[in-house]
Amino acid sequence: MNGTEPKPRQHLFDNPRNVSLVIRGLYGVCILLFLLDFILHRHVAREWEGITGFYALFGFIACVTIVLTAGQLRKIVKRKEDYYDVDE
Amino acid sequence: MWMSDLPAFVPFFIAALLALITRGRVRNLIVLATPVLGGLHLWLDVTPGIVAVVPIMEYELILMRADRLSLLFGYLFHITAFFAAIFALHVRDTTQTVSGLLYTGSTLGAVFAGDLITLFIFWELMAISSVFLIWARQSERAIRSGMRYLIIQVTSGVLLFAGAMVQYYHTGSLAFEFIGLEGISGWLIFLAFGIKCAFPLLHNWLTDAYPEATPTGAVFLSAFTTKVAVYALARGFPGTELLIYIGAVMTCFPIFYAVIENDLRRVLAYSLINQLGFMVCGIGIGTALALNGTVAHAFSHVIYKALLFMSMGAVLYRAGTIKSSDLGGLYKSMPKTALLCIIGALSISAFPLFSGFVSKSMIMAAMIEEGYDYLWLVLLFASAGVFHHAGIKVPYFAFFARDSGIRTKEAPLNMLIGMSIAAVLCIFIGTQPHYLYALLPWEVEYWPYDTTHVLTQLQLLIFAALAFVWLNKLGIYPREIPAVNLDSDWLYRKFLPDTARSAYSFMKKTGNRAEDAFDSTLQDAAKSMIRTRLGRFNLAASWPTGSMVFWIAVILGIFLLADATHSIRP
């Protein structure tokens, strides 16, 4: 670590506009991918796989489930950082 | 170039010896040349079907058994050893250099082993040589963790040996071919492989030890041990249905831990188990497509996982910490490392054009083909999950998120070169999969790039990213906080030691009490003895050694007399 920088340089994501640009881009791609489901024909192995937006919804719900479940898991398994160092 | 039946481990063992006695550039040259020459030898000279046998006493060790399956893993380990060696080139630590070479050699020995005894020998050598990559960190934590790692790894070897002996007893053969879950030998060997493959509840050595290894050591560790186990399972237990369920559990439970884990290399260790789960599922399905998928996934996995471990190793090396609660904003000082990490993250998440996409999809396709609809959904869930924790969490909290204020230098050149080679391979495999497919052991027609597959995968992943952004904005995403999360290692790191300790102190107390009671009874008896008339005699007061000797002499004299009178009688 060298703390000898003369002036704090402005980096790419120091500007909140760039951050919101990325997030807006993501929203745009999401909308586009969802709409493509109506335009492009997907071949499916199972019927339920063909439901419009199946994969998009699945990905979204899966991740929300993971995060919420992990939050509950943390309540059970979380210990102090030195938990094992004491008396180990 | 060389004789074609030269076992693949030999160059690495020789190099390890040479690395012991050389320093500086000469040693660097040896370390880099060995995987190149060894790999060329394997590629040019060794063809499927080659067997090298070494007789020892009355037994024949099959040191080299080359077929398409073992050869592919052989190529993979040479490539990995090469870029991992470049990544570690700045390290001036003989222990790490030598153990890295020995570990690579042992891994190759295990992959090309044609019989269970040879496999056992290299199985144990892998454990012993690799533990030094953990101990080389030299912290108290690393030493303890390495010891646990070693004990568990050696136990796996002992189980393998026991299984081999039982198999020999029943069949008279020690050949390492299809084993299956028939009889006790099958189960013992299955368990031995399962430990090294980090089956659920047997997995904790991995998440315990890998994050404690040195920044460079973790790269070797992440690549070799578990993939040898995958290879061994693919050879010994293809089509074992139990594996599909074990694999499905492996893909899922680590995700939850990864989300709340603070040590980013431990996040990677959990996601390693998740990826192994896909391979284990493939082995369980056992069709040609599934097994090809497993092998292909092992191939791309080793490279992108090593890339991720390298990038986090570089962060640890430069920033001095790998805790996500202390990191953030590192893209400002380490932009190249950040970019390379993102390539690894995109590969593990199976984005189209990256390596994970072309291999994982084979396993998924095989799964739904065989009618495992529910498990297919579980794997799809895990696919979204892996993007979440390895694809987003690792690069985001290390390089972006809030600015931690850490300003450091970009990773050293050798590290950047090592990572770049891996990154190029990730993209190459992802965009030109037919080269990898041509090497796969079984003949199957498969092509990953079609509209459906690309579209659905992108939808899954991008909406998973949307969930991340949304949860972060709402503030629901679990904060990165310094903590330890209990896992199955709690059993042997806390519960058993604590139980043993309290049992010991209980027994000690009880013992002391019994001793006290006995002593006081004895003293009471002595006191009451002295109070009696007998107490007046000297002998009762104390028992000096002299009187003891006197009485023994008396007793012996009586015996002698008795014996003499006895023998005089006719």
C-alpha cells in the first residue's frame, strides 16, 4: 500500500452516473431477453420448460430464495471469528 | 522423444529432486520446463493402450495405464501445472516449489495407476506432498488446519487400501477397473473416493484447509486432489445411481454457505464443491453423454477455478487480506487482476462463449434425457446459485462494492501471465469447444450453441444478476461481516474435543475423589491399628525397607527348609 498519491484520482465507478448506467443497461438487457421469449422459438424437452419467461423467472426466484435462506442459515451457524481459536 | 511407457510422474519427481539443489533461474527453468516437456511427451509419445508394469517382489505395479480417460486428465494436469508454476514463480520457498512438483507428480501417478495398490501409493503421496502447501503459510491456523487435512486425507487412503485388500481376498484381482457398490470392498473404496471428492458431510477438509494455504499453494490444491477423485469415481463407479443424489446435494448446500461466507477463498472452496456436484451427477447418470460431460466439465472447471483462486491469491498477496468485509474498490489498483477474475467468474457461471457453458450443459442435457426432471431443476437452481456467489459475489466484493480505501500495486507480472494463460484457455474452450470434444473418451454428437440454449442460459443468468441488484438495493443482501460459520467440521473441531475434555475432567475428578476416599480409609485403618495393643510393637509403627527385607529372608528361609525336608523324604 503506498499512500503517496498526490491527488485522489477519479475512477470509473466513483461517478454515480456510471454506476446507474450499468444498472440501467442490466434492466435493458433483462427486458430484451424477456421479450425474445415471444419472438424466438425455443425447442423444449418438457412442457413446463416452454412457459414464457420460465428461465427468467426461475433465475430470479432462485436467487432471491438463496439469499433469503442463507440469511436464515446465518442466524443458526454464525459464530465469532475466533470461535475455534479458543480452546482448540 | 522419450520411451513411450515412461510413467508421467517420473519427470516431476526428478524435477522435485533437482529443485532441492538448485536456486534462482536454474530452478525456475526446471519448474517451467517440466510440465512443458512432460506434457509434450504425453501428447506426442503416449497413445491409448500403453501400459508400463514394474514388478516388485511377487507383485506387478501398473505404473502407467494410458487410455482416453486417463490421458485427458493427464493433459489437463500438465497444463494446470504449467500456468500455476508461472503464477508461483516469484515464490522463493524451497518447500513450496518442491512440494508443488511432488504433488503434481503424485496426481499424475494416481491418474495413470492401473491397479489399486499403485493408486493407493499415489493417493497417499498426494496427501503428504500437498499438506506442505498449507503448512508453508506458517500461521498457527494453517498448521492446525493442515494437520486436520492430513489426517482426513490419510484416512481416505487407509479406506482405499482396506477396500483393495477385501477386493483381492474375494476376487484375487487388484485391477483398477469398474468397481461398483458390490460388497464391502466396493463401499470402502467408494467412501475413500468420496472423502477426496468432498461428498456432503465428508467435505469439510476442503473448505477448512484450502483457504488456509499459501496464495500460490491454493491454486495447486484447487486443481488436483478433487479432480483425481472425480476421475477415480468415473472409472470405478459410472452409472451408480446413488451418485446422482449425492451430486445434487453437493451442487446445492454449498451455495448457501458461500453467500454468507466472508473469506473469499472459502467462498471459492464452497463453489468448488458445488461444481464437483455437477460432475458427480454426471458420473451417476453414467451415459456416454453424461460421462463426457463430466470429463469436459472437469477440464474447464480446473482451469477457471484455478483462475479464480489465482486472482484471489493475487489479492491476498497484494492487499494482505482476503476478507470481503475488509476489501472493495480494488479495481482501482488492480484493474488487470479484476478483469481476469471476471473472466473466471463468467466461465464458472457458464456464460455463453466461456468454458463452463460448453461442458456443464452436457451434464444437464444428459440428466433430462434420462428423465430426472426434479433433479434437473435442482441443478438449474444450483446453476443460478453459482453465478450468484462465484460469478457476482467474488469479483463484486473484492474489486467493486464500497471503496475499502486499500491502494496497492497491480499483481506481479508472473501472476498476471499465469492468470492470462488460464483466461485465454477459458475463452478458447468456450468459443472453440470442438477441440475439447474431440479429446473426450466417448463418441457422442453434441453441440452447445443453438438459439434455445444460449437464450435460456442468458435469461437464467441475467435475471439472477437482476435479483442480486434488487436485493442489494433493498438492503436485504446479507452484509459482509467477519464471522465463522459452523459446518460439519464443528463435530470434530468443537463437539468431540469438548466432549472428550469434559469426559476427561469428569474421570479425573472421580478418580481423585476415589483416591482420596481410599487414602483416608487406609489412614483410618492405620490409626485404629496403632490404637490397638499390636500398635505397641515396632513393626506396626512403620514398615522400613530393612524389616521388609528381613521378613522376605525369613519367608524364603522357611521355603528352603520346607523344600529341603521334602526332598530328604524318600
